[in-house]
Amino acid sequence: MSLKILISNDDGYYAEGIKTLKEILISLGHQVFVVAPMQNQSATSHSLTLTIPLRINRVSKNEYITTGTPTDCVLIATHGLIKEKFDYVFSGINHGPNMGEDVIYSGTVAAAMEGILMDIPSVAFSMAAFENINFSNAKNVVPKIIELLQKFGKKKRLLLNVNIPNGQIKGYRITKLGSRIYSDSLITKVDPRGRRYYWIGGEKPTFKMKKGTDFEAIEKGYVSITPITFDLTDFNILKNLKKVAKDVF
């Protein structure tokens, strides 16, 4: 069965990851539509461009480059740029992992999140490495994820966050989000005109090894598949907060 799949990313149209994803999907016989950022948009989260106009360049029949964010790309594609009705929105393949709190910052995940806001089942794909990335590992993973989606059924607001090991793949695990340990820092410099400028930096984050998390799966060589949603309600706090609020309000 040939599917109509919209793909985007946050690394930009010319990144190897999105090229790999496109090639895999085409090789499987699916119809692929590409709307991707002109430049790297990593860590733009779910931002929309509202203060400046967006420019769109058509690269080929079904491929477009925009000056916008990953979220802009999916919104533009689903609101008239492309007339087709998409079966899925796929984002990635990201150059680096998106696990734990990464999903809050990730433009890759945000593009997929915009997909489910349009009632289109979506997947964010990421390679769990920052250098010497083995994108060929995705060749077997992507068709398996499509098979999983097909068997799960057409749940409109299904979003899967998929992280792929860079080394040998031992299997697949359905996981929950883990937790990173960040050590961010603000680096201050002075330009030739004597004005300060800043870089957000820090050491490479580590993570808490907990059973059933995306971090554990990747650490042990498994593809992690985590269902996530846009509902940020803290249900662990909600019930008790209501009780406390009665004494305040």
C-alpha cells in the first residue's frame, strides 16, 4: 500500500538525515512530500514565525524549502501549499538523539507534534549519536515503524518519538521519556567593537539510568519508541493541588 507522507526536519533541507529518510520511503514505494527549513533550526522547539514573512522555494515537484521553522513547514504544507491529504507526518532523521527533556527543545519533535495537531499520525526519528552517524541503521527501522503504525490503526493524535542506536541494533522497545542531567553554562565574549555577546554552552549532558526509559533502551542497543503528546498537564500533582486549592480559594 502506497502512503502519502510529509517529511520535514530541523537540521535543514540539505541535511543527510532527511535525505536518508526520503530515500528509504521512496524505496518502499511511498509518495513523499518534503517541506523543510532552508537552514539549521535545531532547538527551535514549537515556534511559529509571526513577525516576518516566510519565503518558499520549490525545489522539485513535491519538494520545498522555507525560511521558517520546522513547525512553520508542517503548518504551511497542511494549510494549502500541498493539496494532498497526508497519511503521516515524519520528521527527521535528526543528527543526534531526542530523549527525555530533549523533546521540549527539539524542532524535530515539534514538526511531528504539529502533525498531530493537524490530526495526522506522526513520527519523529533521531539517530542517537552526534558524530560518525550511521544513518544506514534507519533503513530497517523506518519500515518497522510504518508496520507498527499500520497495525496500531489510524489514531489521529498518535505521535511516536523514535531514537535509533548508532551501533548494532538488538531490537525494539516501547519506552517512556527518561531524564537528562544538564550542565548548561553561559559563555561571554567581546566582539571587535567592544560589545559583549553570548553563547549558550555547557558540557555534554548525562542521563539518569532508569528502567523502561528511552535512555536505557539506547544504552543497551535497542531502538526506543516513546508515545508522547502535547498535553503537559502534571496528573501526579493535579489531584492534590485541587485539595490544597480548596483552602486557598
